[in-house]
Amino acid sequence: MSVTLKDSYGRAIRDLRVSLTDRCNFRCFYCLPHGEPPIAPKEQMLSYEEIEYVCDIFVELGIEKIRLTGGEPMMRRDIETIIQKLSALKAKGLLDLALTTNGYFLPDRAGGLKNAGLDRITISLDSLKRNVFKQMTGVDVLDRVLQGIEAAKQAGLQPIKINAVIVRGHNEDEVRDFAAFAREHDVKMRFIEFMPLDSGHDWSRADVVSGREIRERISERFPLVPLDVRRGSETSSRYRFADGAPGEIGIIAPVTEAFCGACSRIRLTADGQIRTCLFSTVEHSLREVIRTGASRAEVVEYIESVVMKKEPRHYINEPAFVAPSRSMSFIGG
């Protein structure tokens, strides 16, 4: 029987985000606006064996969902290997193994991911217009990402979620087009408020398109009905189309509609740091613990002690807010 990790506020920790690399082949302005980030030395990165070991412990402690992130996780060599290793943890209580990707590598590898044991996938897609996509991501590969979405569908990596970060002056006029895309392709389209996680620290509240505005924009064209599901620790508010069309809309609004009270997540960076909140300013080195010869029991004790330090909420909306020193590419989505 697995133990349930709980923080000091009584929240059960069931979801683990594991970053496999801080490298990325895109240069999204809301993440890496100044080009190439400093890459962590290879010796600081957790090996696949170390990732498998700590994930086994996390599952023993009650983690039910593992999501692999980056950077771009598929830039990590032989990612199918670690997926296969982690998929084996389903026999120990893991219920869901997912991946977040920019979609670039999917046309050639979606089938291999599914065969390795991946359950489902989330693909980033910030514009359906080639020129806007290039401006937001720094690369001219929209067609390839769209091919990747189709490849994921053909491979059975469903339900497919599509993430779009909505930024004022860039793509807010595409919200309704994204909704039409969800209907046409039967995918879960998720809209994400612009968050202060860019490496250039250029984030401005004026650039945030609120979840409410996104809902209103969509409803003007496609009326929405809230899904009759308990939100619980989910990050998104979920909606179906009132006319019964396929597809789903999700809105993730951490800036204007914070959902910290039911947070069930913890993060492990590619270089082995535990982050108890996406906006934490403090990290806890699990890498150092496991590399200095700690016993399994000591690793468990360390993880439990770190989880007890999980913040009650983020502080984006307070004057004293300090953005994390590391951008999203280092933290992991």
C-alpha cells in the first residue's frame, strides 16, 4: 500500500513533473527571449538510472501521475528508454505517464513513444498562422508541428491536449480559431495565461489575456458549457461545446484565477532539484542526496521533508513577488 505524500497544509501530492533536459530547439519569447540559455553541465544532469530510481521512490510515496517535460524532452537522447523504464512503474501504482512537447519530433517518433509505454501527450501550439508562430517560437516549423499532432493521433496517444500561451498583442485574436481547431480535430485545447517565467524577465501584467476574456471570446462564436466534473487538483477549468461538437476547451488561469489551494504537484528539474512550486525561489537538491550515498530510507525522509516546505500559494499578485531565477526551460513545464 503506497503512502500518500502530504504537505503541511494537508494537500496530497499525486503529480510529479520530471524535466529531462534544459535544452530546447525552439526560442519562444515567453521562455527564452534572449536566445541560447546557459546549459547545465552534463555531469549535473540526472542519468536515466537516477531518474528511474527516484521516480520509483516517488511512486512508492503515492505519486500517481508522472509528466516528462523540458526544455524539449525529446532532445534527450533515447527518450524511449526512460519512458519504458517509467512505464514499468505502473505495476507499482503509477496510473498515468505523459509527455509535454513542442511537437517537432513527433512525425517520426510518435509510434515509438506509444510502444515504449507513453499514455498520452500534450503539444504546444501558440499560433495557427505561420508568421505569428515563427515570431512567437523563433522557428518556422508550424507545418511540422501540425504533422506531429496528426502522428500522435494516429499512434493512439490520446486524449491529445494542445497548449497555447495567449499573450496580448500576439495571438489573442486566434482564440476562436483555436476553438474551431479543437472541434475539427477532436482535441482538448487548453489556453494558458502568460506567466512571469521568461528568462528576460520582461513579463508585464498588461500582456496577460485573462481566462475570463478567453472564455468570452470563444463563447461569442462557440457557446461553452462547463463540464460536470470535479476540478479537484486539475489546473484547468474545462468546457464542452454547447452544440455537442467534438473537442474540449480548458483554461489555465494562474494569474487571475489562482488554483493553489488544491495543488497536488511537485517538480524535479533536469539537474535534480526538487521545486515545490512553479514559482519557488528555493530549490532542494535531491541529486546531492542520492549521489552522496544516502540510503533509500534517507531519500524518502528527504523527499517528505521537502514536501512539507511546499508553499501555500504563489505570490504573483502581490507587490513583493519575485520571479524565479530560472526560466521555464530550466524548471520544466
